[in-house]
Amino acid sequence: MYLRPPPNRCTTRPGCLSQLAAASGHAQQVGMRVLHASGIQSEAQLPFAGLDQLVMPVLDHADGLPSPQHTALLAVFGMAEEEAPDRFLIALAVLELLADAAERAPLLLVVVDDSQWLDRSTVGVLAFVARRVEHEPIGVIEALRAGSESSLDDAGLTELRLGGLDGAASESLLDTHNRHFAWAAP
């Protein structure tokens, strides 16, 4: 699933972040392991920069992967002396690595924010994984900014478009998180 505010409605960005935070928090409360990555504009041209954020917490389990997948994944991060590993092997290695991690925890939730800023290599791997986790105890949530295009658009994933908050919902959100805001006197 990926979340997207309506086009030209950047004001809903906090709502999208709140949804991601709520999903992550709930997942952790029920014992799920949560892996995070955030797209960063300055890293959008660095191949697999987003993937690095996402899989580093579970990379110590890569030894259990079949040798070609193991080598391809380590080569992506400069940990093996292979050049330009096959992208299919990389995507397959990530899928297997996440499936192995999901066996160690009750379920696994992958949360990616600002995926419009992820490098194309990472987006390709995430689309591959997201299309294949329906039979695994893995959930994938990706969030895009309003008006952004993504290669996820053609991935056949469920899309949830978030609308703006009405007045009552806005007040509730602010009341719930008021300790995070410093109010200025008018």
C-alpha cells in the first residue's frame, strides 16, 4: 500500500506523517518489527541509498541467503568485490532477507516515507518486494508527497489517497500532540 495526499494539497503532509507514525507505533505495540527508510532529495541520485537505510538493521542475517543473492546484496553496499550485480538477484535477496526477518518476529512492517525522493534502484527493489509479499507476514507502507510521480504508480499496489483533516480532527490531532508545539502569543 502506498499513501498519497491529494494532488496540490501539500497541507495534508502532516496527516500522512501522522498515519505513518500511527501505523509504526501500533505495529511495534503488537510486537511487529518495523524497518524504516526515508527518501532524501540529496541522495536521490545515489543507487541503493534508500535500500541501505532499510536493510542495514537486518543485514546481519544475509548469511542465510543463497550464495548468488548474498554476494549481490553485499556488492550493492560495497561489502563484496563484485561489480554491477544483477538487479533481479538484488531484489530477490531483499525479499528473502525480509521474509527471513519476518520469521524471527511475528510480523514485519516496512515503512518508507518520501518515497518520491528514493533513488530509482531502491524504488525498483521495493516495487518488486511489495508485489510479492502477499503470502508473507510482511506489510509495506510507502508515502509520497502530493503531486509527486513515482514508478510505484505502475506497480499495481493499493493506493490510499489521504484527504485533509476537518476542523474537529485537526483540533484532536493538535490536542494529542500539543506537547510537541510551542505556541506563540498573538
